Amino acid sequence: MTQNRFNIFEKVLLLYGEYVLLNLYSSAKVMERYEDCAIIRDLMKKYNIDERDDIQDWQDRKSVVEG
């Protein structure tokens, strides 16, 4: 049972972490903070998050996970 709870926690953490990174990346691009964009993009690559994704894409994936 503890492992199952950890798996759920891990999924939630990764899902919302993706949301945070997408928002930070989008904001950095708008503010033309290119050094920050590079750092965030590297993190996104590490966790297989497509930098072309937007919040709508994230919401679609979230719906699939919750459903």
C-alpha cells in the first residue's frame, strides 16, 4: 500500500512539475530572459517535456491521467 501511495505521489509531482516548468519557460520567453530559457529548456529535456507544448497540451494530458 505504501508503494502505491508513493507511485501516485510521484505521478502528481511530475505532472504538476511539468506545469510549473511550462509556465516558467513561457514567462521567460515573453520577458526575453534567454539565459533562464536555456536553463529551463535543459530541465525540460531532462524530463522529456517538449518545449513546444503549452498549457492546453498539459491540461489534455492531465485529463487523461485523472480520467
